[in-house]
Amino acid sequence: MRLSLIVAFAACLMAAAMPLKAQTLNQGLNDTQKKEIEALIGEYLRAHPEVILESIRAMQEREQAAQLQRQQEGLVSRRQEIERDPTSPVIGNPNGTVTVTEFFDYRCGYCKAVFPSVLQLLKDDPNVRYVMKELPILTPESRIAAKLALAVWKNEPKRYQDLHTRLMSAQGDFSERRI
């Protein structure tokens, strides 16, 4: 009898993962069997609550993997739009065979820290086409700096990289007046 209950328990767990099959399984069980299985499941979960936590972790991992997959698919499907948007500034070789796209904020410490490496990359590899995506999200001054940089790109594209370098190298106060 105990072995039958364990087999039925395993079947119920599998059925929970497959809702359509659960309906078929439930039709083959009488009320007493269903109650016994429910009691056994409850007893097992009380004795092994870590199973619930493991299940939740596994579900979260699957959800995170699915979200990452959707993000990657979104980037791939919008690659041309991201890399070839004529309103986005380009530094380095505009006809380069390797395109790098950077989303940045002039007030971002990480962006500023990596900037010397970006300049070195552009110096070392003449085939790099570096697309700049202004993403002014940190401060109101970020927006002002981005608007200025994009206006320069639109009206005097050759001066953009110099302005960008000055804004990325700026330390301390970043007021509207200073910008």
C-alpha cells in the first residue's frame, strides 16, 4: 500500500507539472485515494521544506534565463536600428568593420572610468566604428550635457568627439553653467 502511495505521489507531482495530464489522473482516483495522496504530499513537504525553496530557486533561474534570452533576441532584432541610427554619434572609423555600441551617461562614474580604454581602443584599431548612445538617466545635468553633445553632433559632427572627451574627462561639479 505504501509503495502504491509513493507511486501515486510521484504521478501527482508529474501531473502538477502537466496540468492536462492531471485531469486524466484525477479521473482515475477515488476520493479516498486523493485524500491519501494529499496527506502524503503534505507530510513530505513538512518533512522536507527545502524542496519548496529549491523549486522556487529553479523557477527563478528559469525566469531569469528566459528574460536574458528575450533581451538578447531584442538586441539582435534591433541591431541595425541600434548600430546604424543616423542620429547617434559615431567616433573612430565611421566605415569600420567592427562596430561597438556604448550606452552612457556623462555623470556615470563607470562610463568615465572606462573612457580612457575606449580612446586607446580607437587609437590601436583603425577598424573600430564606435557608436555613442546618449542615455542621460542619472541627473538633470546629464540631460543638459546629452542635449549639448547631440546638438554638436547634428550641427558640427567633427567637433563631437572633442566635446565628448571633455565631458567624459570632467571632474567635480557638473553644473549647467559649466556644461
